[in-house]
Amino acid sequence: MDNQRLIFFIIFSFSILLLWDSWQKEQHSPKTPEQKPSQSVSAEASVPTPQPTVAIHSDPVVLEAGASAEAQKSGTRIKVETDVIQAEIDTLGGDIRSLSLLKHREVEDKSKPFVLYEDNAQRTYIAQSGLIGEGLPNHKTLYTSQASAYKISDNEDHIQVKLNWNGSSGIAVEKTFTFYKGSYLVDISHEISNNSTNGFSSHAYYQWQRDNKALPGNSAFMMGTYTGPAVYTGKDKFQKVDFSDIEKGKEKYPKQSNDGWMAMLQHYFFSAWLPVGDGQREFYTRKIGELFTTGVIIPVATVEPGAKAVAKMKLYAGPQEQDHISKLAPGLDLVVDYGMLTVIAAPLFWIVQMIYKLVQNWGVAIILLTILIKLAFYPLSAKSYRSMAAMRVVSPKLQKLKEQYGSDRQRLHQAMMELYKTEKINPLGGCLPVIVQMPVFIALYWVLLYSVEMRQAPFAAWIQDLSAPDPYYVLPIIMGITMIVQTKLNPTPPDPIQAKVMMMMPIVFSIFFFFFPAGLVLYWVVNNVISIAQQWQITRGIEQARAAKGHG
């Protein structure tokens, strides 16, 4: 394989692998058979009595849940603050209509905390919950609160926000939000007190309302990042539910299960409804108006006269920190989706994370990871460099063959093959390390792209965010220089056009890498520098050995 074809092969392979992996990540995991939708009932229909499965199609609360959030009236906003969260809870329905993450910064204005939930003219993403049943409070019911602000103190490990509602039929509900110090988990409970003369059963629902507008800060080179719902069950595992499929009514996911959770994903962050323990639950998705509504319904125990019942749910709203979320629920770490290269990407992240715990700098951790990868590939690389060094040594002979046979490509090819056989050279040997490293390169790309741990993580000097491109393009330029040096170490192509292509490729690659995360370019620069040292040493040794043999 000549050098021109090798270069084009590398570019083609890299592009195909990225596009294929991106396409794979956009597809659903193992499909479940498409379920025929139940016949919808008008909004005036009464709420059904509890059955083994919940007929959410006939529930007026769910049918109307997708209405424009701005068209709904608001109650009083209750402000809540912990050491990691700032939130606002509306007394109308007990909606969480604002939630900011204090330890994470906005993309465009790093002086402000990252906003996950918000409700304004530009964007809608809120969390709602309520009860299904005649005369029971839902997300359109006005609650009362004894305070308008809550802040966790240094000597507290949690705070509780209690909302109260009293119905005319003798039923009372206390809705409680429990926020914890240092945690992005929120416990939400509905305690139902039945002071009426009749017993009843009900269900509790927990849902998000969200638009599907593009998130600020996303670029064209963040292909494969997913925004939208996902469902996990023990049987069907992790499945994404695209907004486009919901809009077309073609979404496929398990509607009922006795385990699992529902999540709303976006780049680096996510929310998840995590039902407490195993038990019946129903997942649902809808689009009504301009908003998408996705959530989960769980049954509430029958409440006899004079008795109480409690519905509990956990809400996670925060970063995709793999160490922490993996402990919250089975399969929750799958929200960090590396696609088909997970088998490579997951160990890479684990290794670089272990290194980071020792050095406390993600840039240094990437450098050390690169060294480890080069050590692992050294036997393969050394064999390749020896082949390339041998090709470099016989380059003058190849040039003479080209001059001898001119345009007779068949005779030239035969002569070259005989020369390779005589010199014991594998002309394809130089391709192997590039091909083998390509999946590692792409897997590391996904690690850097998806790992919130590296979001806005500083390295040194001007590089203050390894997940963003180098602002001054220094690393891409250095990478281009290292590629030029590598080109000089490689055999000189006998064809002048091939030689020009080889000289142009470092420039092309450098421009291409202008838009890649700085952490990825850092990996490639270090990889190139080590490769240059290895190749120079091996080439020098082979040239000296052949020179000595020739003089002997």
C-alpha cells in the first residue's frame, strides 16, 4: 500500500468509524415489539380505578400535561439552596421550575452556575408530580407553604420543603421535598390522609415537561451527543427514545415493568425518576403543543377511612458523574453512552480516572494515559517502525526501479515485490499500528466528549477547559509540526504527487483538529512525540546496522 493510499485510508476509516458509531448511538438498543396504543378518552373522562397496568391514555392530567407551561398560572416560588443546588419550587402543583448546579458553570458565562431546569421564553424544562384520582391534587393544584425560602446550614445534612393541600371531601395531602447536603438526589413524597368516609386507591405520576431546542454551547464536532428521554428496565436494558419518534408516534420502549427508571439526558447532565424498590410502574411519553412530556406512574396503596398512605420517588438532577450515579440504581451509569466502543472507552476512562486521583490534573492524567497506551502497543509499533525504516533504506532502490520501468506499472509492481521479498520487507507493516490505534483514538474521543469530569477541567497556562478546543490553536499547530517530523522520518514517496500529499496532510489534520477538544489533541501530540522518538531510534539503529554490514 503506497503512502497516498495509506493517508486516504486513514481519513476514510476515521470518518466511517465516527459516522457509524454516531449512527449506532442514535439508534435504540434491543427493540421491543411495537405496542398498539390504547383508545384515547376525552379530557373529561374520569380517572380509572387502579388496575394491574395504568391506562394513562384516559387520564386527563397526562393528556393535558403537554400544554404550554407559560400558559399556566404560577403560584409562589419557594427558593431552596444547598451546597450544590439552587432550586425554585412553585406552590402551583409543587413543580420544580428552576434548578441550578452550583459546582458547574455555564458554557458562555462561566461566572454563572449551570442551569438545568428553567421556565422562560427561551427554554422550558421542569419537573412535575401529582396524584391521579378524583379530587386528588395534581400539578395544577395550588398548595400552601409555611416558608418562602430554605437554605441548608453547616450543621444540617438535609432540609425539607413541605407543601400542604386540604380537599373539600376530607382528603389532605402533604407533599415533601427532601434535599441533601452534597447530593443531587431529591426525595419527593406524597402523604395522603383520608379523613373521608370512603376508602380509595390512586396512582402517583412524576414527569418532565421539556422542549427540544438545541442546547447552548453544542458544536458540529459534538456529533453523537444525545438529548432526550431514555428508559431502563432489567429485561430490556437501556433504550433511548428520540423526540422525533415521540412526535411521530413511533417510539418503542417497555411501557410497563416491575423495575427500572426513566431519564432525561443531555450533554454532560441528566435527570432521572428512580422509583423506590421494585414494583409496578408505567413509563409514558407524549408531545402536546410545543412541549414533550415524559414520566413514570406508580400505584399508591389503598387508603382506608382514617388511614394514611405515602407515595415515594427519588429524583436525580445533576451531572453524569460515573462513580456516583452507578451507586444510585442498576444501569444508571449507562446514561454515559460510549456506543459500540464502550468495551474500550469504559476501561480507558477508569484508567485515566485512577491516574487523575493520583495527580489531580486531567491534562497530566491524559499524558500518562498516552504513555501507558504507547507502552502497551510498543511491540506492535516497533515492528511497524522497523518495516518503515527498512522501506526508507531501500527508497533509493525503489526510485531506480521507477526510473528503469517508467510507465510500465505492471513490470514496476513485479520488480518492487521482488525487492520487498529480497529485503524481507512488509510494505503493509506501517499501516498496522495506525489501524489498531484508530478504535482507541475514537474511544478516547468519546471519553473526552462525554465525561463531565473533564468539562471545564483546566490543564495548564491557556488551556482551562480540556473538553473545549484550544482557544489559541497552539496544540493543533504543535500536532501539525510533529506530523511533519514524522513525515520526514517516513520513506520518501517516489511519486512527486504523493510526496506533496504527504506534506499537505499535516496542515489538513491540524486545521481539522482546531475544532477538537484540547484533551484529545493533547493525547495526539504526546502520542506523536513518543512515536517520533521510537521511530527515530529504530530507524537510526537499522541504518547503522545496514551501513556496517555494507562496509563489512
